[in-house]
Amino acid sequence: MNLIAMQQYLDFAFIAAVVLFILAIKWLSSPATARRGVLAGEIAAAIAVTATLFNPDLVQFKWIIITLIIGAAIGIPLGMVKMTAVPQRTALSHAFGALSAAIIGIAEYYVGVPHVTRFEMGEIGLEVIIGSLTFTGSLIAAGKLQEILPQRPITYKGQNIVSLTVLGAALALAVVLVVNPNQPYLFPAMVIVALFFGILLVTPIGGADMPTVISLLNSYAGFSAALLGFVLNSKVLVVAGALDGSSGFVLSVIMCKAMNRSFANVMFGAFGQVQASSGGVKEDRVVRSASAEEAAAILLAASKVVIVPGYGMAVAQAQHKVRELYDGLTKKGIDVRFAIHPVAGRMPGHMNVLLAEADVPYDRLIEMEDINGDMSQTDVSLIIGANDVTNPAARSDTSSPIYGMPIIDVDKSHTVMVIKRSMNPGFAGIDNPLYYLDRTLMLFGDAKAFVTNIVKEISSGH
Amino acid sequence: MPPDFISNLYVFILAGFVGFELIKRVSPLLHTPLMSLTNALDAIVVVAAIIICGRHETALSTTLGAIAVAASFSNMVGGFFITDRMLRMFKSGKAKS
């Protein structure tokens, strides 16, 4: 077979892969067809990789085989992590994706020197800058989620100016390289500055903003792959990158809307660092607390219960106990549903995956907009490890940092029960007036231990 | 401006629109698997890494290509694997009873 005919066969294989990519995402839209989507994606990947191995340009296979094996050896354990570790695994995979896009761009540059054109340099420069900053930014995000790094925002005075100056320096170096592309000693400087900017970009961002940041890094990783497709003139990369990039972008928009904040505010606002006590006057307000026995009695007297899970449930690993509570109440004929806020947890959809792992049927997991209308007919809402997403100050207190954020209207239910370690304000340091309402009962303790006690009370035959 | 750039731009814009419309329809229930699946699809950069590595032009390009093959293939394998694991966990109440 001559080389041109061979190239055409490879193109057809890539077109088939692209069609399957689109079908994969289409099928993922509902749980009934989602696994078929994964299969379509796997077939696409297998076709594309196999076709590539027949590329006539390849002259040496030793390192390809060895590194494919290494890749599989890293990928399989990363595919087996616990569901609570999924956010950091996702951040790590954004880092790997961006790393490979960036270093392929770097390799392409050095192969091209001294014949790199200005146009090629422009493409490579942009691609390598985005890939590099996404790599280090994602590593920092993964470190924060794994709690190797502090989750609180790390800030200093003049931070945004420093960060933007560093980004400006990376772009300036790229411009210098475009003017005179073949300066192989200057290229690494651009890469290092871009890597440094990625660190500066994510370090100040707090854990509560991780759903948006992970989505945004997802988007950057996708767009760097699409740009690499431009550099290499590979349409399959352009399509895969555009799909991944737009997916991350749509998710970031959804996350920002769910917090009523702008991209700029998430990236440069350092949410929750120093919160001046909102409202000002701190009168001695009373909270009422209850024991597990009392909580169980209240739940058993209810006919409609809504459970609101948050990051605290994930931290306490309480999802399996929560499922037992769900089972116990359902057996007694009580209607139990879960209210899922879009930014509950550390990444989009985090709570759904944790509860699905614990075998809660997915038709019991209700999105915020769909459940809020029913909250006034709800007898008991039980909040487990969620705070800001239930804070009524978001509706009424214009001075609150979360004012305008859509919340789950738990304060409209007849009784509110909040499982919480203590009265310390939550992650973002914002006081929650919900705790001082007459209808609210505080259940002080570890989420897992407290739910376990409630389950014991319920099953001991009340 | 190379002619390939324009055709790539067409493809990019059209794929971006298709992606935008498809992602909007994905149930929020599945946003975590969505992210891991698109991540696995994005790992298709492994094909570029294989070519850079296997063309064996310079020691530098082969080394960088080799690192890229390992990094992107781990994403591909791990991404599909964990997405399928997550989706297997989603069961409806009707199917259970």
C-alpha cells in the first residue's frame, strides 16, 4: 500500500472515532444509556490508537510499547480510587492531560527549530502556555483536595497584581518568540513562567470554590488539546479538545450560577478568607439542640423527609450510614428524598456519586430547582454536613458575602435538623441564621456517629 | 495564514457548538461521570504522543513523546475505567425493587 492511500485509511478511522465521541457524550445524558456512552468512547479510543500504530511515520516502537504499559499501570489504580477521592483524581487527570498537551507542543517546537514560522510559533506558544498553567494549577488543586496543601485560600497583599504580572510576562515572552521564533534558549523561560502562573492562579482559591475551579481547569485542558490539534493539524484532536473544553466551560458556568458569582470573582476573589462578621450586631441568640433519640422520634413522626447532604458528609464518610437511615425510614412508609445543590461537595455531581455508591436509588436524588417547590410541604429537613447552600441569609441579607446565591429552602420545612460538629461557622466563615430559628434543632456531633445513633434508635422499634 | 488553519477553525467551532448543546442536556446527576468521560476522550492526545515518540527524530522529542504517551494513556485507561465504575453504581428505585 502506498503512503497516501494509507493516510486516507487512517483519516477514515479518525472520522469514525469522532462520530463515536459525539455519540458517547450524547448517550451519557441519561443514566439509562450512559454506560453505552462509555463503550462508544472506548471503541473510539481503540480505533484511534490502533490506526495511529499503523502510521507510516513511526520507525521505532520500543518506547511506545513501554510507555503504553506504564500509562496503563498508572491509569488502572487511578481508576479504582474510592468515590470520596474522585475530586482529587479528576484534578490529577486534568494535570496529566495538560502535561501531555504541553510537552507535545514543546517537542514539536524543538523538532521544528530552526524552521519554525511565526504563525506556528503563535499556535505553539498559546498551546504551551495554557497547557503548562493548567498542569501546575491542577496539581495545586489536587493537592488541596487531597489535603496535602491547606484548603483555605492562601492570600497576600497585592496578590492579583503579582499573578497578572506573571501571566503578562509569559505572554510577553510568547510575543518575543513570535517576532523571532527560533530562539530555543528563550522558549524554556516562557514555559517556566507559565508553570509558575498556574501555581499562583490556584493557590489563593479555597476548597468551597473547587467545583468551579475543577470545571475551569477541565475546560483549559480541553482547549489546550484542541490547540495542539491546530499545531499538529490533527482534526481528531481539535474535535476531542473542543468537546472537552466546551464541557468544562458549560460546567463552570453552571457552578458560577449556583453560587451567584462571576468567573473573575472565583479566580481573583479568594472567597471566604477574612469575613468581617456580617450583620455586625452579635446578640446572644439561642440555639436548641436535640439528642439522637429525639431526632429519631421526630423523623418517625414525619411523612415527608428531605435530606440535604454536603461536603461534611463526604469528609465523615457518612454516606453508607445515611443510606441505612434512608432504608429505615422508607420501610416505615416515610417518603425520603435527597436535595442536591449544584455546588455541594468539591466537584460537579459529587454528592450524586457518593450516594449512588451507597446504593441510594438515583430517582431519590432531586436537584435544587425541582425540590424547592416542595419544601413547604416537607415535615423534616435533615442537613448533613452542608452549610452555605442552606443559608437563608443568601435570600435576605444584602451584606452577606453569599447574598444572591440560590439555596435549598430548608427553612420553609416544618422542622429543620442540622448535624454539625459545633457552632463554629462553616468553611467560608459565614454565620448561618438558620441555626437560630425556632423550628431548627441542632444535632451536635460527628455526622457518621450521629446518623449511626439515629439509625439505632429507629431500628430499636419505636 | 496556512489553509489548514481555516479548516481546523471550522471543525473547532462546529465541534464546540455540538459539545455545548450536548453537555447542556446531560443530567446534573451525571456531572461527575461526564467530567471523567470527557477527560478520557481528551486523552486522545495519546495519538499525537505516539507519533512524536515513534518518529524518533531527536533524543529530546522521543523522550518528551514517551512521557506524553504515559501521561495521556493513563488518563485514557483510568478515565474510562472510573466512569464505568461510577455509572454501574447508579440504580433506579424501580430496578432495585
